[in-house]
Amino acid sequence: MSLFNFYHILPSTVFDFPVIDSGGPLLSKIYQVAEATQAPLPMVVQGGLATASFLLQNLVDVEKPNGQVVPPSQYFVTVAVSGERKTTVDNQFSQDLNELEADLDDNYEQEVLEYELEFEIWKAKKRGLLKAVVNDGDENAITQLYEHEQAQPKHPARAGIRTFSDVTPEAALDIFYRESINSAILRSSEGEEILAGPAARKLSLWNSLWGGDPVRVDRKTSSSFVVNPRTTLFIQAQPSIMQRFVAKGGENARGIGFFARTHITYPLTTQGYRQVKEIDKTPNPGYEKWVKELFEFNVKASKAADFKRIKIGFSLLAKERWFIVANEIEREIRVGGRFEGDGDHASKLADNIARMAVLLHCAEHGLNEEVSLDTLNDAIRLSFWFSNEFIRLFQAPSEEQQDYFSLQGWFNQKRTEGYRYLRKNRVRKYGPNSLRDAGRLNITLDALHNNGEIRIGTMAKKTIIDLYPNYQDDQALLMSVVNS
């Protein structure tokens, strides 16, 4: 059943990770990797979509229903603990690309060798012509020298598509310029290169590239330059990296809009629920063919002076749906709305939906036609699931949530001290200061009880809290607490 329709404008604020139908060979690969690795599905989906963004971002433009033209580039951030198979997932999607890039580098090295030989020959001929001009005053040699200058061999250009792994922003900018990069993906399996150290202060760089804006780089010791590659980010970070990032001022990343542009997730772990079995190494020829064709198209496009990106628009029904969703997102920024306090994120959500829809469309239907309503709805489902994750991770907890976590932590401490039963008045007297208020304490106790973390009962007109609700009662211990 669909999570929404035209009468229910936006998806729920809580729903399971969506099952989609769009994506063709990309979707097939996503489910194959999910089955083989048993990693969290949101992380696997991010890996697949990041690959699609990288391969398509320099070939197509997104023509949004409002007429604005933007890149299809997407930024993804996964927060996951060690052992969640982050690197394995990344390798599953990047293996084919790495092989294609290795072949490209081999060809490039051969072109450079040929260039260097041609250049040495050209310099030798130039020395001969200069000698003829200087020593003999040969006017014919002067004409030949001018013609020779025009025939100077040009250094071969590397095809403008490249993968970066765990590279700093400064190094990436330098390579963008030196190799005339048109399409880049930055993969970081640990996240430190982006979210730690001096790199964390350069997040505005990625904001500009996400929007398709050129970036000017000023250097003290060399000339300045401008770069404008289409860029995809796929950052996988451990929770400790994210925690240190925020603790050291990473909240500014919200202020400058970096995280508002990303699809972020901290998915439930699958560790402890995975089945040990033989690794599935079945080839996926449809996906491999799709990757190879798009990669070769990128190489061809980078060498064509007259190449123009293909604009991908939306069908009439898809346009109508996008406008309805975009306007509802805007309304939900109001006080009391779904996105109150998260206007930075909401302002980029409709844009990200359009970008994701184009990625799914092109993966399934190629670089033509228009995005259908069904494909747009799949993009909405995915984008809103990641949107819910953003709000869950970045929105300040409510008073009730803070009380819940505070009392939950206090109860955990009592368990480590050996307590089983507690009288309610003891909790109110010695528990968290914020819960000295009887009303707030009652609300929090009820929430913990309803979630099965404690059991509440009454004996001898005294309210007793059982910290181990699933254990058989210890009558002697219970009565000692009641009579204390």
C-alpha cells in the first residue's frame, strides 16, 4: 500500500524504509548487495545512489517543474558503527568503476609517454631552426619557425571523470584544476577527511559544488584558478567521528547548510541478526553494462568540445505532484509544523527530491523521456525517509524526550548498583532534578512502563517500580522494599 496519495500530501513522520520499484539495473544491484552483505538497507541504497549520481551528474541536467535547472548531484552521509560492513558495501559498488578508471589511467600514461617523445622531437627541430636563423639569417627558417611554434604538441588531458577516496578538500581542488575534472565522487569510508580537522572548516566548498556553482581558489604562492566539477559525496562515518565533529563546532555545518543538502542516515544495526553463509559472487551483467556505458559516455563527453548536457524534465502528472509536495513542505516550516526549526533542511528537500527522481529515471529509462509520477513518488518516499532521519538526528529533543533519557540513564545506574525494586517516592527524592515535579515524573514513568523498560505496581498503598519487569518476582526483596 502506498504511504501517501494526493489526499495525504506528505509521507508519515515515521515509516519503514521504503521498497521502491524504480531504478532498473541500479535497483537490481542494490538488492543484490543488500542480500550479499546483510548490511543496513539505507546504507546500501546510499551506496547505489551515490554511484548513479557520479555517473550521471555530468551527462544530464535536472529541469525542475518550476523551470530551474540544477545538477542531479547528491550528497550522502551514513553514520554506522564498526563492523557494519561500510567498506564492503562501498567496494561492491565501486569495484567496476575502479577497474574502468584503472584502464583509463593506463591509457593516459601511454598517451603521456607518446607526448613526451613528440615534445622532445619538437624541441630538437626548434633548436635546429633557431640555429639556422641565428647563424645563417635564413628567412625561410624564420617562416618555418613560426609554423613550428603553432605545431607544438599539446599535453594530453586525462578524461574528466574521477573517483577520490579519503582525500582532503585542498588536494581535491588541486586535482580538479590540474586534470580538468568534470565529474567527481568523493568516497570516505571513515569520514575524518571531511568531518575532522581543517577540512571541517571548508564545508562551504561542497555547498557551492552541490549547487553547480564555480569555485574560485586563491593561492598565496601561485596563480588563482576556478573549478566547477559536478561532485558527489558518499561519506561513511563512525558515531565517534560525528560526535567529535559536533562537539568541536560541527553544528556550524547546519548554519552554513551542508547537512541540509545531504541525505543522512544512522540506520539500525544488523549485527547480531545476520546469517553466516557463502558469499554470493553472482555477476550482475545488467548493472555492469549500465556502469560501463555511462562511464564511457562520460569519457567521450569530456573530450568533445561541443558536448551539451541533456535536460531531463517531468511529466505533467509528476509536475503537479512535485508542486503540491513542494508547497506543503514550505507550509510545514511554520510554527507547529513538521519542519519548524528545520527550515534549512526543508528549503532543499524539494530540490533533492527532483534530483533523486532524475537519477532513478535515468537508471531505468536512459538519458531521455520525462520522469513519471511513479518514479517521482519513489523519490519522495526515499527523500522523506532520509528527511525523517535528519530531524531525528539534528532536532533538539523535546522536554519529554530529555526526561525519558535522563530517567532511563538513572535507572540503568541503579541496575549496576544492584537494585531491583525502588519506591516511587525514592525516585522523586533522589532521581534527576528535573523529575522532582510529580506531573513530569508520572509522564516519564508511564512512558518507560509502556515501552516495557520497567513495571509499576502498588503494594500497601506504596508505588513500587520493578527495574527487571521480565524477571520472576523476588518476594523477599520486594517486601523488604515495601516495608522500608
